[in-house]
Amino acid sequence: MGLEEKLPSGVLLTSVEKLAGWARARSLWPATFGLACCAIELFQTFGPKHDLARFGMEIARNTPRQADLMIVAGRVSQKMAPVLRQIYDQMPDPKWVISMGVCASSGGMFNNYAIVQGVDHIVPVDIYLPGCPPRPEMLMDAILKLHDKIMNMKLGPDRDSEITELEQARLDMLPLHVTAGINDVGSEL
């Protein structure tokens, strides 16, 4: 016998955090950042077959000031990295990032100086979506997982400090350097 049994029917009990999380998850406005072949699959997801409008994502925003979800699709070059960070910084809080495809997540097959080896070196990533390129169904699944993550987020100053700490920890990570076959002096073995 709980409080629910004493209330008249039609009354819904919830917390403010759960209500705010539900509203945020159902009103994501994406800023698409399509850079390569993954962008074709990203745009396919907005089409009538997959219809992201049912998740409250009717149209992609043309300005970062109206968006709260950045979907980075494809390989990010070193020249594009500052632009990506600038767009992320212009987005209002709270904001989320989906790294779509193996190239955005880890550099993919492009292990060279011109390609960023993971977009998480530039912006904090909430969801990593594997594949080359990932199918629209996989992107929709990633969006549903992001909905779950958003609905369980805390509100207030504790959330702000947690986001700042996580972002700084991600940006402080150093990329791996391969030194196999070279001794301490620097000559080949």
C-alpha cells in the first residue's frame, strides 16, 4: 500500500530530474558534421524510410547555437579539428556528441599525420558508433542509447563539474606512439 493507491486515477508521480531528462531526450536537435562516406548513411537516416522525426529530430540545425547533439560522421583531418571544436564550443549546454564510424572514432584505416586518430581528442564523445560505414539502423540504436543516458543524468552544479572533469580527462589523453624497432639511441635494431 503506497502513495499511488491513495491518489485519484490519472495522477502521475515522478521527480523533476526524470521529467527534465525525458523532455531533453525527446527534443534533441542535431548538428550534423558529415565529413566522408559515413555522412551518406547519416543523411539516409533522416529520410522517410528511417524517419528520425519520431525521436523529435525533425531537421538538422544549420547553426550550432540551435543544436544540442553533434553527430561527427567520417574522418576528421587536422585542418578540420579546430573548426569542429569551435562548433562544439558554440553549442549551448547541455550538449552531446556521437562519433559515427570507425574513422571518427579511431582514425580508421588512415593512420597518418593528416587524420585525427579519434574525435575524442578534440571533443568529449558520449556514444561511439562502430562500422565502415555504420548503417542507419545502427545510428538509430545509438540515439536510443543516448536517450537512456540523457534520461539518467543528474541536474545542477554536480552535473556541471562532472562534465568538466570528464571533458578535461579526455582532452588530456595522449595519443599512442609506435616505437617498435628503434632502440634508445634512435637507430634501427
